[in-house]
Amino acid sequence: MSISLDSLDIHRPQRYATQGFPWAEWDLLRREAPVFWYERDDVEPFWAVTRYDDVMTISGNPEVFINGGPRLRLALKGEPELLRGGLDEFGKSRGWDPQEPPDMVFMDNPRHRHVRKASSWAFTQGCMRGLMAHFDDLSSTFAEEFIAELEAGHAQGQAYDFVHGFAAKLPLAAVGEIMELPGEDWKRILIWSEAMIGEVPPEHILPGESVTQAAERSMNEFRTYLEVMVQAHRVEGGGPSEFINRMVDAEIQGEPMNDQQLIGYLFLLIGAGNDTTRNATAGGLAALLEHPEQCELLCAQPDLLPGAVNEILRWTSPVISFLRTATRDFDLSGTLIKKGETVCVFYPSANRDEAHFEDPYRFDIQRTPNDYLTFGYGAHFCIGTNLARAELTSMIKALIPILPRLELAGGATRIANTHVSGYSQLPVRLRAAEQSAVA
């Protein structure tokens, strides 16, 4: 079926779940209408921005294209942004300021810069270097556990979900340890984090609830958990988490953060810290198994790991899009963006821009240069970039010895989301030759 500018669909969450990224649509837009006024009946209109250079221009002009406007993430008409689900009800019950941004992503400079500094100390390259050996040990253990599960189930021809069997484990452990969250809470935190992107296991949906309602309930349970956590660290002498103690004591432009601000801050850090790296790891495994020549190259030359990590980050692009609001008229590559209008930048499209990347649809772990936009650019460059790279490096390193034994088992399911991309489930199994050898 041919597509046209009038018929293409790049805004519906279910489209991303059933068909994956709309590569053909983005290709068409980059080729014919790189700054395209996108109007559909079920979404408020916006300018779709798909070329690398234009995404860079918007990201590099944060005073013109702000985060603090009425829209930050794509949502269908009548539906709240997923990360804001349940927030109004929760905040109203506690007398929160409805004008306060939910978290720092909704803020602009100078406040954004000051708020960001309150936690940036925990995610520096130096801190990550100090954690790499520990991350390597954890990843090796998780890989051993996962291959043991596959071996135990081979006789029954069972496949196992790579997402929860391996990819989700290190991001959860890393965030839990950095923030010194009780280990017995980590499984609940994972459930809450998945609810933030609209993923709720059937067993956690109450009778009569829709998935959206269950996700909002889960997010409010998470906010309640964080509320209790913050209060436990406001006592004299502080609480058990040094990270949260420092957040409680931090001052933003001379003022400490209140409960509303702290809960929103921790909600963002924990949720984002769990989801995006998990999705890059699962997508990275799929890419390696779908490109056996690259997989064999990495296994034969493990020193290519840094390049493989970079290519996985370009290839998977776990964050799909962000919206920005224009504060004044602006000429974007010959198209006039008027004050108050919304632009939507699509990072996966920028990461496949043929004007910037040679043969962009080739998965190449030796690609150089590889200046992808997976973590954004400019004022809102991802605060967790160093952590994400460190985690992904450790996880792929731990997989190298077992990659030749693995194959995709089919039946993968994707997240229904226009902001975060990834697999809900990615079944894998031992290769047929491996199963025979084990038997």
C-alpha cells in the first residue's frame, strides 16, 4: 500500500506497537516535507520535524523552542500524556500547586539548569567509571541466570522473554543501588516504571479497570511510595539513602525543593532510568541476531564493543519524540514556524537521515563517525547519558560469550507509545544446534 503526505500515520501509539517505527513515512517526510504541518482528526496539529539538521536546530535554540509550553509528549485528543496520568488527582488531594511543572523535563533555563544540577553529580563519567566493574559483575550474573533458564527449558522447546529475563535487570539494580532504594522494593518499582509507559501486566489490572486506569493507579501508588520516602529523609539526621538526603538538602536558586518537586524529580529519574536502557538492550540484541555478520564480528573482536554500543544506540533510538513550543516566529529551513505553534522532533528519523549518515539503514558496529541524536542535544541532553552507556556496555559485554547460542523465537511485542520505543516482550531460545548439543 502506497503512502502519501495526506495518508501517513506517525502519531498513533498502536501503530508503533503493531508495526514498529514508521520508517517509510519518515523517509517520505525527509524527502518531500521535512518540516510538515501534521493534521489528523484525533491529535492536535503539530510541525513534524524529521531531518537531522532541523532537529539539531530546534534542540540548539531552547529559548525559541521551549519545553514549558502546553505540550511536551504526543497524546491523542482527550487523553493525558502518559507520564502525567493520575497526577492531577494525586496533586489535588495534597493541595499541590497545579502550575508547578511535573518534573525538570517540563522546565526551561535558567530554572532547568539549576534543578538539573541537584542530581547531575551522581551521573558523571567519573562516577560511572567507579561503577563499571560492579556493573560488569552484575551483568555477568544476570547473563548466567538467563542462559540457565534457557537450558532448563530447552527440552520443552520453551522460549524465554529477554526483556524481563535479562534486559530489565541491570537498569533496575543500578537505579536501586545509586539511590539506595530497599532491594525488596525493586520489583514493585519495575511494575510502576512500566506503568509510566502504559505497560501493565494483566495480573495487575483490577476488575473493571482499563489499561489506562490501571497505569494511572500504578503511577499514583509510585508517587505515594516516593512521598513516604521523601518524608523519611526529612527527619533530623536524614534517612538511609544518601542520594535522597542530598536531594532533600539541595537548594534551587536559594530555595529547598518541596515534596511536590522532589516527588516529581525522583519519579522522573527512576522511571527514565529503568525504561530507556532496557529498551536499548533488548533492541540491541534483536539487531545483533538479525544481522549475523555483525554479531559474528563482535564475538570475534570484542574490542569493537564501544562502536557496537554506539551503533545500537543509533539503531534503537529508544526515545521517539518530544514536542516543543515556539516562543516567537522562526524560519526553520525555509518554513515559518509561528509563535505558539508546536514542533515535534523525531529522533529515530534523524538517526536514519541519509544526508547525515552514510547508508543509514545498514547496521554497522564499526560505523564512524556516529554522532547520533539518541540522547538529544543542547540544554535537555539526557542527564543519564553516562549511566545508560555504562549499563549498555556492561550488558552487551556479558552477552558476547552467549550470543552464538541465541536466536529470536518470534512473537515479539512492542510498546504502544509515541514517546518511548521498545519491546514489551522479546522471546529468545537456544539455537537448534545448541539444543541438540545440550540434549
